[in-house]
Amino acid sequence: MNNLRSKSNDRLFAAFLKLKTIDECYAFFEDICTYKEIQAMSTRLEAAKLLSKGHTYEEILNAIEISSATLSRVSRCLKYGPGGYKLIIERVTRKNRKSPETPKEG
């Protein structure tokens, strides 16, 4: 992670923290990322959630469109990474337990 740290990335991540709504996220991410980049991130997070629930590689590969190499990387990050996936999965799960309604896609 040390090679990731920079003043430029600090500013980028600080910008993410300023987003307050799903609509703001869509607007910002549509500006800053390609459609494929956004899809890749959401697919990786979905894979991480499924792995953390105990699903097998085969089940995940059949359920979502992800390469086995990317799934393997997500798995390594879950097991040996700095804990970002675990942190966000825990927070999203906790929030969803408090609020049964999830934002509508659109």
C-alpha cells in the first residue's frame, strides 16, 4: 500500500469522502471513471461479499461475470490485504440491518 500513497491519491480519496448521496456518487464516478471501470469495481465488491459468505469459486463464477484471475485476486485481498473489503462489507451489512430498504438502481 505504501506505493499507493501520494498527495494526489490523498486528494482523490478525500473527494470520495465528500460524496453524500448515491446520486452524487453516480455523477462523480460517471465523470471520473469509464463504465467498464465502475462495473469492474462493483463486480469485485460483489465477489468479495460472496466469498466472505462462504461461496465457492465455482458458484461465484456462475453467478457473476468475473474472470477466475480477478476472483483469485479478490480472494487474496480478502485473506492477506489491508482489510478494505472486510471493512466496507461489514459497514454495508451493518447499515442494511438497520435499514431494510436499499437504494433503488437507476
